Amino acid sequence: MCLCGLLGVVLPQLTALKRVSLISLHGKMKQIAREKALASFTSLQDGILLCTDVAARGLDIPGVDCIVQYDPPQDPNVFVHRVGRTARLGRQGSAIVFLLPKEEAYVEFLRIKRIPLEEKMCCEDALDVVPLIRDAAKKDRDVMEKGLRAFVSYIRAYKEHHCNFILRWKDLEIGKLGMGYGLLQLPSMSEVKQNSLSTAGFIAVEDLNLEEIKFKDKSREKQRKKNLQIKKEKPQEDKTHKAKAAMKNATMVMKKRTAKQRRAKQSAEDDDELTRDYRLLKKLKKGGY
């Protein structure tokens, strides 16, 4: 979903796509919004539908020329459902899936499942969109956060991929991946910190405070500032709470200690009384009284 949002911001900036309609469709949209988006796309003569697997099956959209899959799906059946949105009812169509050099075994995996793929090399003069995404991220916090969430989501989904014997997440080159998502700085996530994933190729934007990047949407920026203010005031409240908690704990410890001391004193007095009684008993037996 985050990737759909990110591409929805970046793709319209490409000269070749400025006059092309781009419509997003994902699972977090309300049913009415999804139906409206689908109806809009179906009525278009030319357009692009940016979607998640929510559109992988059950949709009959006539005249879809090409399906582009950003990532290899976990289940071969999902692959079939995805590409099945094109070439319907005897019509022509094509489908593309992006694979990294280390993911080539996925081709053989699909071939065993009777899904043949044909290799196509990317054109060398393809436009580099990374500067566009990074520039947009510097100007709008929404773009920056979408790229960051998409990056984290991709790594964690890759980590849980059913075909992990082919798609090994520890082989991911997160430096290049981060650049591809237009990140300004690599996030401090456990998968990155605790594992020796390659950060080669990533160029962090220097002299940039991410907290200072604002939302273009004024209402969202207003809410962000409000949240920052609450966060700034919270440490003082936390200190007060911690001080009160420490005092409460000290009182409880003192009470426990006092009770323990009382029990110890009572026990000592009981021992003394028993000792006296024992001595008195011995004297009685000897006829001392």
C-alpha cells in the first residue's frame, strides 16, 4: 500500500506519464472508494492502476494490456492470478515481473510449476527516478514517510517470503534498495542493525534534519506540530511520574522493612520468653522452688 502511495506521487512527475491517469487501489481503502476507483479505471481509454494483491483476483477489467509486478509473489497461484488480469477472453496481453540477479532461481521455480518466463533486459536509457523521489521527499513529509514505510514493509515481507530458499532476505542489498525508495537516510530497524546486510550504494543526504521536513498538507502539518509539542512536554511528565513511583516504592520498601523488623523483634522476644520458661521448668524439677 505504501509503495502504491509513493508511486502515485512520483509517477505523475515523469514527462512520459504527465497526461496519463493514475489510479490507486489497495486494501486500506473503504469499499465505496475501491468501487469508485475501479469504475474510474475501467472507463478509461488509457491509464495505470497502481494496486496491491487486493486486485489480484476477482476483477474483470476488459482491455488490460500489461501487468507489471514489482515483486515475485509468495505463491505461484497468486502469480497466475496477477497475470490473469490481462489477455482475457482471447485478447492479447503481456506481464512483467522484476527480479534481482540473485532471484533468478525463481524463474526455474515457476517453470517447474509450468509457468514459463522469458527474460527481458531493462533498457539502458531508462530514466533515473531516484532524484525525483528524493527531491519530493525533501519537500513533503508525506512522500518521505511513504518511502520509509514501503522500504520497511518490503524488507519484512521479503523476510517472511514462503520461497525463502530462493529469496534469502539476508542477501538483500538494502543500500541500493533504500536509494530505490528515495530514502534520505537509512532507518534504524533491527533487521538492519543486527544483521550484516549490504548498505553499499546508499548515499545519505547530509546536513538534513528529518524532523524539520513538513507536510504539504496544512492540516497534517498542524497535527504533527501538536504531537511534537505533546512529545516535548511528556518527558517532564514522565520525570514526575517516575519520581512519584520511586517515592511510592521507597515507602513500600520501608513498610516491608518495618514489618520485617517488627516480626524479627517479636520473634526475639518469643525466644527469650521460651528460654526463661525452660530455665524455670528446670529449677522446678530440681526443687529449687
